[in-house]
Amino acid sequence: MESRNRYQGIFPAFYACYDESGDISQPRSQALARHLLAQGVQGLYVNGSSGECIYLSVDERKRVLEAVMEAVGDKLTVIAHVAANNTRDSVELARHAQALGVDAIAAIPPIYFRLPEEAIARYWNDISEAAPETDFVIYNIPQLAGVALTPSLFGEMLKNPRVKAVKNSSMPVQDIEIFRSLGKGRITVFNGPDEQFVAGRVMGAEGGIGGTYGAMPRLFLKADHFIQSGSFEGARAIQVEINRVISLLLTGKGNLYAMLKEVLRQKGIICGSVRAPLTPLQEGDREIAKHAARIIAQAEQG
């Protein structure tokens, strides 16, 4: 498939699936992947923020990706997030991802130490060089990484022909237009913030990658269908329901990913809890998740 077409549509950010002991569960990972495939999504983004990647070992991240690729690798576009907080681990993950046949690898900048742009570019290019037959996706999430993808850094990365897309999770939707313009038609831009999916698509994002997609993929698919058909009022109405669900889940005491996994549990998809120091479900959280699941079901049918 042509590269740009491969990176369009709805890409749930895949959740880490644990067993009752808190270890990675490959059977549960495969069940989640097959569930999302059945919902009609176009791809999966594996081992990113929603996959609790900074709390997983290199070996655990490999096991998650292996499970996903075995379950749906020949049926969906798979982007493997391979960033770790050092180049050596990131390179190892990139080589492993390419060996499994993923469509693309992705990476945030290194976090904690404030690095100059040339060091960030070197980090990303070193990772890309470790998987020379695989596309590369830049992950821009300045509110968590502590560094933003600037036009100058983006310009440097455009010298790498393997760079095919940007996952833009900065809040200003204007950034989507900026990266599309600088990419001159060569680069796909994914919308990151779920709360502004419709706005991002209107501004030129060709798809979306998001952490709440996994719990309500049909709502994002529905919003995307409205956008493609030019029904922006319909898309806006779905975005309102999506934001209503997100706002409700954020009232829980448990971490948002624990809440999202509870919504899935109520649908029969078991992902386990979250890894410490993330907060698991607390008293009252299951009722909040049940309410959210009802809103999702009603919006799917509306």
C-alpha cells in the first residue's frame, strides 16, 4: 500500500494488558488487538503512552508487539513506538520491530535531560537507521516530553527519507497545518489530542492516534465518516459525546488508563489494571466507567 494511504484513519493507541499478577499478558494483548480489528479501525499504535511504555522493560515491550503482530499484523497498519530514554534500548526495539514487519516505528524525544535540537535529531536518526526498511513517525507531545517539535527540528528530520508522518499531540491545532505545509505533501499528520479530533481533521490531519480510541473506537470512526462525507455538524455532535465521556472518566480517582480498561472490561475485553506508580481503580470508579459505557453505547446507536 502507498505510504500516505497506509497512515490514514483511526489508530487506537494500544493498552498494556496485564495478567492478575501484573505481568504482561500476551493472550490478553492478542484479544484486545482482535477486538479492535473487529471494530473496523485502520491501524494500531503500540507501546506508546497509552501502552505505559515508560514503565515496561525492553523485553516486555517486545512481547507486547509480538502478540499484536501475531494477532493482526497482516490485517492492520501497525506503528510501533520504540523510544526509550537511551539510544541503545531504542535501537534494540527498532531492530526488533523491523524484524517483525511493522509498517513504521515512532519515537518521542528523549525526556528528562534538556537536549539541543541537534542531539534530538541524532537520536531520532540513529533509531531510524537501525530499521532502514521501515518508515519513521515523529511523536510530538511537548506537554509530556518537555520539548516541542519546532519548524527547524522538523526541517532537519525531513532530510531523512524514511520520515513519513508526525503524530502531533500538541494542543494548538495550528501545528497540524504548520507540519502539513512544511512537509509539502510528503508527510502525513495524525491528530493526537482526542478532545480535538474533529478540529484536527478539519485542519488537515489525515488520521488520528489516541489513547481513548480503544474504549470507544466506533465513535471516532463515526466522527471520521462524518468528516469524510462533509457533515461537519454530525462530526461535531460526536466530538461532544466523546468529550463528555473523557470528562466523565477523568472524574475517577484511578488513572485514566485504568478507567478506560474498566470500560473495556464491561464489554468483556480484559486488559488488567495499570502498573504502579499509576493509580488503579478506586472506590466508585467502576460506577463511573459503567456510566461512560452507557454514554458510548447510546452515541454509537444515535
